[in-house]
Amino acid sequence: MSIVILLLIVIIVLFGVRNIRMQFITRPVFTFFKKVLPPLSTTEKEAMEAGDVWWEGELFRGKPNWNTLHGYGKPTLTAEEQDFIDNQVQTALTMIDDFDIVHNRKDLPPELWQYFKEQGFFALIIPKKYGGREFSAYANSTIVAKIATRSVSAAVTVMVPNSLGPGELLTHYGTQEQKERWLPSLAVGKDIPCFALTGPEAGSDAGAIPDLGIVCRREFEGEETLGLSLTWNKRYITLAPVATVLGLAFQMRDPDGLLGDVKNLGITCALIPTDHEGVEIGRRHNPLMMAFMNGTTSGEDVFIPLDWIIGGPQYAGKGWRMLVECLSAGRGISLPALATASGHVSTKTTTAYSYVRQQFGMPIGNFEGVQEAMARIIANTYQLEAARRLTTQGIDLKVKPSVVTAIAKYHMTELGRDVLEDAMDIQSGKGIQLGPKNYLGHAFMANPISITVEGANILTRSLMIFGQGATRCHPYVLAEMEAAAMEDETSALDRFDSLLLGHMGYAIGNALRSLGSALTGSRFASAPVSGPTQQYYRDMTRISSSLAIMTDLSMLIMGGDLKRKEMISARMGDVLSQLYLASATLKLFEDNGRQQDDLPAVHYAMTERLHLAAKALEDAIRNFPSKIAGVLLRVLIFPLGNHFNAPSDKSAVDVCKGMLKPGPARNRITFLCGEFEGDTSGIAEVENAFLAKYAAKDLYKKLKKAQRSGHLKSKLPMLELFDVALEKDIITQAEHQQLLEADELRLAAINVNDFEKL
């Protein structure tokens, strides 16, 4: 007992007496921290400073405040936005023939281009005072997604001017003169923008662009002018072949000191008319056969005045921060919208097709093998819609959630790939035979484009999500790094000392919470709701605490090497990502009014999210470089083992059961499939067959009953079966006609296009 008391006294003195603490704890830890501190490049530092911390910060810190999540409110469309969707977007959908666009024209038809320009589709983010629509991120996403359900090529054409590009950069950073010169003409489509960032030597590492702008003096419009000599070579630039104004990112240098003492000013963005002397533009790429305009631009020793820098000369060298801030918003809108559209189309058509397509005498949707894949499609679509709404909501709250949008870009495009692959597996021949009837093929072909652009997914996962999240979202690490960088060592030690005490309390709290939740099954964790989703909140708090303590140990042991341990950091990023996606799922369930018919999809999605989060934790522990730390982490996180299992077979059956019939739950996760009167697309064709066959379900049951009783032969062709049933008065003439009409629609839906020659 006396030893315990003595030990407590030593601990109290060691931590409670400041001079002793500073000498024996703070100073040694500070020295160690500076030694293992991960070095930050200039571009990394700017990226860290550019974004905002939002909901992901709560998830990262071990004890999320769930009331904060639900306090964000429900994303909604204004009356003006809804009217635009109901009218202009619906009209645009009637003008889209994607097979013709991709295979015949290899471009949008002129009348669709003109309609997009006249109706402000290229001005969704431009302020109203310049003639734009000034719509919300949620509306922007919804418009792009609706168009994408019919044509990826048309959707990309609309989304690019409303994402990273001249419109957004000018709105945020342009001089008043630049805004008045360019925004009105961009709003009405008189000018078509593109933005050139990527080149042969700079892809995901956009900060390494080699394109140069050298400060110099030359004659321009009859006067000697201070400006830039630009040389660039860019590729993969969407809308470049048709652009009239080029946004260009380049490294700016001032070797002769014409602007001051700084020789290398850094990445800068300028706006250049494409008819300016020396600008080369127009050659096209062929991105997986899609018809949206994508191509190259180059120039050698092209002179522009300094006033063409976006924001004016005072923004020289500030381009990287501008790009990171704008890209973080665009990344959360455009590509996630395409992925969500893929989910909506896959769910709507696969549930319909699985009901009308028969094999071995019954709808293929009744086969458990099909249901296994179909359940993933449905649950992943619910997940995609949930993440789309939460992410755009964050953007509409005027934060720049760079980590959240990286999560959305990576995981939503991957989920989009998953739903399309499962839909193709189920619809098989229907999915692979291209033609006007095909509604999956082009989206399937285009999906790798989303995977690779705006930062390749592999690098987004392994470098960005956890790399930025660990530093930006942690309540102490960034402040500790700033303290370590202070020149005055006395002030730095004082600042570090106060942070260290808080950090230690934070780490101990997370360790105890993680262990306690693991031993009690999270039963004592708080949740903002009761009922069927309550346990999910508790389990997420447990995993959040586990991620927090694992992050602290990883930084302590690996230090600067952590960012080179990409597999481990990617797994920890996966934990944060799964928590974010799960949060979105629970919020959508609440926003929709806790609809009971949504619960099968919610249960499946949440079980999968928690399973993947726990698996990522377990894999990271198993591969942790320090075996002793790995044992400690296993004791704190999984003392009784990992019991977060994947969704059960029963849950898959339950998900499908409610979706193989028309109903509100199915409508809620397929509403982006823009339906309109007179629609003759493949989507409308299979949906009409589904509705007709479902309306005749009681007649099909009557025929089955007659077959089982022996009144009808069991293996008759469908039309003959109907005729014999009519002859034997098993069905009436009206019922016979209903069955014939339903079967005609069924055959049209399962058939594919064929051509005389290709």
C-alpha cells in the first residue's frame, strides 16, 4: 500500500510541479517530437492550411457529438432550383440520345449544346449578379446526377464548368475587372472554359507541374508591358477542344528580380483567351470512347500581361492554395454525383430486370445468388445517396472540407464501380450489348475515368485521407507542430507544455473508452436516438476512440515515417472513411423520417461499414511495425476479438424482398433516374415491363396454381400458356389481354439491340 501511495506522490509531483515537469517530461518529449516530426513540403503545408475541418474532426477525435451531425439539418432545394430541375433538366433529358452521342456524333448535338448555354447549365455556380444561377452544391450535384443517369458524356460537359475552373476561381479570387469581363459571358455560354492543370509529368502530384511563367518585359498592344513568358504542355483537359478561355496553372519565376527579391514565386493561375497568339488548343483525346470533349493544350514563349493572373499580380504564387480550396469543393460534387447516378440506375433497372427476366421457370430475382449481388447494389446505392447529401451539405455550409471531399471522391467512385459491376453480373447480356436499349454499358465503360481523375484513387486513399486527416483533425498535433516550428525556444516549450498535458489526457481518455467499449459491447456509450439504429451510434463511438488511440501510437512510434507507410496509413484512412459513410447513412435515415421500409438497406449498409472499419483496424494492428505496440493496440481495441461481421445472408434477402416491387423505399433511392412523358429509353422500357408484370402478379399466381394442380401443363411456352388458360376459363378475356400486354413489354425489356453491320 505504501508503495502505491509513494508512486502516486511521484506522479503528482512529476506532472503537477511545472519546473519538474518541464525538465523531466516536456523538454525530452519536445526534443523527441521535433526529431520524429514529419517534414512538410510547401505544397503539403498549403494543402493543410487551405481546407477546413468539419464533421470528420468529430469522428477522428474519439467521442463524436452526434447531435452536431443531426444539427446540420436536411439538404433541400429552393423553389427556383426545383423548378429548374422540373423544367430545364427534364427538357434536356428528352434531348439526350446517348448511343447517338457516343457512337455516331462523338459529341453532343448542336441543339443540346445550345440549350445548355441558353438555359444556364454552365452557370450553376456563377453569382446571379453576373447572370449565373448561383445554385447550391446540393442542387448542382442533383442536376449533374440526373443528367448522368442518361449520359455520362452530357453530365461531364455540364459538370466541368461548374467544378474546378475559371468560373469558380474567378468567383472566389478574381479582380472586379476580371469578374465583369468574364463571368457574364461564361454564364450565357458565349465563352466556354477549361482549366489546364495536369500534364505528362504532373498527375496526382499536381504541385510538381513543370510548366513555366517567366517574368519579363515585352511589347503588348503597342506598349511595353510587365508580364509573363509562358511555356506549357498539358493533357487530359476536359472541354479544351472547344474552349474559348483557358485557365492555366504554372510555376512562376522572376529570375531578374523585376517584382522583388523572390525568384521562385510558386504555382500561379492565369486566364488566357484561346485565340491569343501562341496558344495551341484543339486536339482531342479519346477517354474510353466517351464523347465529352477532352484534349491537349500547349504553348511556347507565349506572352501575357501580369493582369491576366487570376486575382491580379498580388495573387502571383498563390495558385496552389486557390486550387486546393476550389478542388476540395468540386471534388465533393461532380464525381460523387456521377457515382450516385450509377447507383440509382443500377438499382432501378436491376430490380426491374430481375423481376421480369425468368430462368428455370421463375424470376431471376428469386435466386439467392442473384439476391446476394442485388442486396449490395441496393445498400450501396442507399449509401451513395446518403454520402452525396451529407457531403454537399457541408459544402453548402460554406466550409471547405478537404478531407471529407477526398473521402467522398475515393469511396463513392469505388462504390459506383461496385454497383455497376454487380448490375452487369446480374443483367449479363443485357448489360454488355451496346445499343439504344443499353443503360449500363457506357457508365460501366466510363467508370475508370472517375477513378483516375482529380487525384488517382490509389494515392487519394494512401496519401490524402489519413495524411491530411491525422494532422488537420487531431485536436493537438497541428498545434504541436506549430509550437515546434517557433523560433523562440522558451515560448515554444511553454506552448508545447500546455498542449502536452491536454494531449496526454486526450490519449488516456480514448484508450480507456476504447477498452471499456470493447469489454461491454459499447452498451454504455451514448446515442442520440433509441430504437433499431441506436447500437450503431454506440459502435461508431467505440471505433472512433480506437482510431484516435491508434493514430497517437502510430505518430509516436513511426513519426515522419508514417507518411511513407502508405499501407498502414491507408487502412487508418479507411477507418475514418467508413465512419464518415456510416454517419451519412444514419443521417439520411433520420432525414427521411426514420422510414421503416428503409431499415433493411440501413442495416445492411451499417453492418458493412462497421465490418470494414473494424477489419481495417485489425489489418493495421496485424501489420504494425512495432510488435509490442501491436499487442498493446490489440488489448485496447479487440481484447475479446473482432466481432464486427459482414452482413448475413438473411439481411441480403430482406433487402431484396422490399425492392422487387414498386414502393416508396425503391422510389427514394432511384429518384435521380429522370423520368418524363413519352420516354422510350431502355430505363423506361424495363421499368414499364416491371410495373406491368407486377400489376399482373395475381394472374401469374393463378396460372402457377393451375399448373401445380394439373389443370395446366407445367412447361408450356408463355403465350401458349395464356391461350390454354383462356380456353379452360382459368382466366378471363380481359385477364388474357393484360397478360399478353405485360409479356410484350417483358420481351421488349429483355431483348437487346442488333445491327446489320458495325
